[in-house]
Amino acid sequence: MLSSAPASAVHTLPSYLQADKLGPWGVYLQQIDRVTPYLGHLARWVETLKRPKRALIVDVPIELDNGTIAHFEGYRVQHNTSRGPGKGGVRFHQDVTLSEVMALAAWMSIKNAAVNVPYGGAKGGIRVDPRQLSRSELERLTRRYTSEIGIIIGPTKDIPAPDVNTNGQIMAWMMDTYSMNVGATATGVVTGKPVDLGGSLGRVEATGRGVFTVGVEAAKRIGLPIEGARVAVQGLGNVGGTAGKLFAQAGARVVAVQDHTGTIGNDQGLDMSALLAHVQAHGGVDGFAGADRMAPQEFWGVACEILIPAALESQITRLNAGQIKARLVIEGANGPTTPEADDILHDKDVLVLPDVIANAGGVTVSYFEWVQDFSSFFWSEDEINARLVRIMQEAFAGIWQVAAEHGVSLRTATFIVACQRILRAREMRGLYP
Ligand SMILES: NC(=O)c1ccc[n+]([C@@H]2O[C@H](COP(=O)([O-])OP(=O)(O)OC[C@H]3O[C@@H](n4cnc5c(N)ncnc54)[C@H](O)[C@@H]3O)[C@@H](O)[C@H]2O)c1
């Protein structure tokens, strides 16, 4: 029987979600509620952002090397495709949940619209600790997962990429599996591939370069010189390592670094080339000769002007936000600041550059990779870096202006810009049928 109640009353949440256990998806829904008053007539369409367009749950069975059969939970969520095909990474992690993949897919919709690349948002994942698998088990897992989600991905439908614990090799297996299934080489089905296989120059450093680019723009606007600025970085991997190196090259001093192996500092500034070589050789910062060891909890209170969380989610919380001395926090990681900590930093007048713009450099160069794959014509690294910097600077300038106009945080401003772009596309396309 059809209900006569208004849609908003009957459908406050899709039925597969429990209001008391929303997890990361709940955080995303709060962010959408916060931005709705700024959407004007487009608010009529906002419900479309509160529901993923499509969520696929797949069983991924593989035979382990010891002859037993193991089953893993796999997901692919397409949150929104109003502006173009789905785009977003694949995460292999033991804690992956549907709520997390839904939220990450939704944040990809926001990120892609914020930098104005012609994509919707998607994300995928397998609930697995890949360190427990051999290389051939990992390959079988990746190939079976790719086959299972093959019914919804494709170069013009949804394009996966690397995320936590996935890399160029995994993208190569995904590309090969998809290509075998459709009977033709389809390099454009994934990005983040090795350069020899249709990958793009500059992709590895792209996220860190984007972090650096928007960081410099924000610093200019608050009168903070990069030359001599003290920088603290959590996570010295792909994102934090590149961002730290670029800040040091621009004359800043990286005075503290924390990773999963330890916390180190040097008031004179760490030698970033030597430190990155040490991390490459030893797997982490611990044991680096040119620095003093610090207690992990000291990291957040380090005297610095710029703080870059570039490791994990929920690192800046109500418990440590009060200690932060930086004037600028640049979110290299996805979701490093909890909503409570965000409010504390705002009250302390700390400027937070949110993940949805700060780490969008990676997907921007993924977009370049996809374009290059379609045309089979590859660009130089200088060309790629120049285009990346221009896109990031233009996106940041627009967001800064919206924040000033409405007197809102950069996070809310990024959501305003992105949601308006998505919902304008939705409105113009209209509803099918
Ligand atoms: N790589 C990209 O292109 C990209 C793009 C957008 C967002 N991100 C986000 O950036 C973050 C980092 O990604 P990455 O690609 O640099 O990963 P990575 O695996 O290369 O590096 C992760 C870093 O985090 C550190 N780390 C792990 N656990 C830690 C802990 N408990 N305490 C302190 N440090 C810890 C590791 O030691 C390592 O230095 C993730 O949130 C990811 O989703 C990455």
C-alpha cells in the first residue's frame, strides 16, 4: 500500500541503515545536513546525496595456498553519477564495512565535484588483512573481486583506483581481469596503474603535491610565510612523504614526524631526503640518526605553524585538538579530524584545510591518466604537474571565496561548492523515466 505521508517523513534513512549505528556514513549525513541551508532552490534535490545510487555486496571466495577455501566480503558503492562515471579507490583492510565504503564513496562525489573533474563518486573494498595473504592469494582475491564487481565497473561506468593497502600491481591485475572478461584491453577501467601499463607520470606524487599546493595558497591568505615555517607531519607514506619533501624544498622546516614506528623531531628541521631514504630502507622513521625521539603524545603539541595529518582517520580528536599549536592544519589523510575536534580547532582560530579539497590532487591526476588512456597519447610530467597545480589553485580560490561570502569553514564551503555542482547536474538531467 502506498503511504500518503510526505517522502521526508517516511524516508529519513534508507531502510538498510540503523540510525544508532551509522558510523562514517553518519558523519557524512551530518555534513550534508550542515550544508543544506546554503543550497537555495537546489535543496529540493538534496535527498539524492543522502542515498548511494547503487551498493553491491559480493562474496569473494578463493582457494588459499594450503588448499582450504576462504570467503571475503567485498563491496563496490556508487554514491552518485550525476556528473559522470563513478570514481574512487579500492581499500583492502580487515575493518572495511559497508558504512565506511558508503561514506568514502560519498566523499569522492564531493571531492570530484570540488575540483570539477567530470566524475561522480564511488569506492570499493574487501574486508581482508592483505598482510596475511601470499602474493598469489592476493592476486586470486583481486581477480575474483574484479570479476564480481565487473557487472558495474567499466571505463565509462565506474573507474577504481588504489587506496589503503592497494597499489599499482593490484590495479594491473584488475585491469587485466576486466580486459580478459570483456575480450579487449581496457586500460581506462582503473587508474593508478604502473606507467608501463597506461599509468600517468606524476600520479605517485600527485596527492602530496596537491596538499602542498593548497597549503601554500592558504598560507598566503593568512599571511604565513612558507620560508622558515615549522611543519609537523603524521604519516610519511605516499602523501605525507611527498608533502613534507615539497614543504622542505620550499624553505620550510619539518620539525616533527610521526609514523607507525615512532615519533621524531629536530628543531633545526629534519633532512627530508635522508629521512625518506631511511624510511625506504627501514620501513619507518624509527632509528633515524638526524633526530631526537619523542613520546607519541608529544607530537600533537609540537610548536609549529603547519600540521599535516597524512596517516589515518580520526587522529585529531577532542582529546588532543586543544594541544595543537599550528595555525594551519592540512588534511592529507581522509577524515583525520573528528567533528568535535573540528569545532575545537575552529574556536582556537586554527585554519583547517579539509580532506575533500586538500587531498584531491590524487584523483585529479587519475583523471589525467584516464584521459591519456582514452586518447592513447601521454603527457610529460611537467605538463601534468602544471595542470594539477592550476586545477588545485582555481578550486581553492573558489572555495575560499564561498567561505568568506557565507562566513563558514572551508569544509562547509567545499561541500557548498561541490553539492551545488552535483545537484545542478541532477536538476538539468531530470529524473528518469
Ligand atoms: N595515496 C593517495 O593518493 C591518497 C589520496 C587521497 C587520500 N589519501 C589518504 O591519505 C592517507 C595516507 O595514504 P598514503 O597513500 O600516504 O598511505 P601510505 O600507506 O603510503 O602511508 C601511510 C603512513 O601512515 C603511517 N601510519 C600508519 N599507522 C599509523 C599510526 N598508528 N600512527 C602514525 N602513523 C601511522 C605509516 O607509517 C605511513 O607512514 C590515507 O588516509 C589515504 O586514504 C591517499
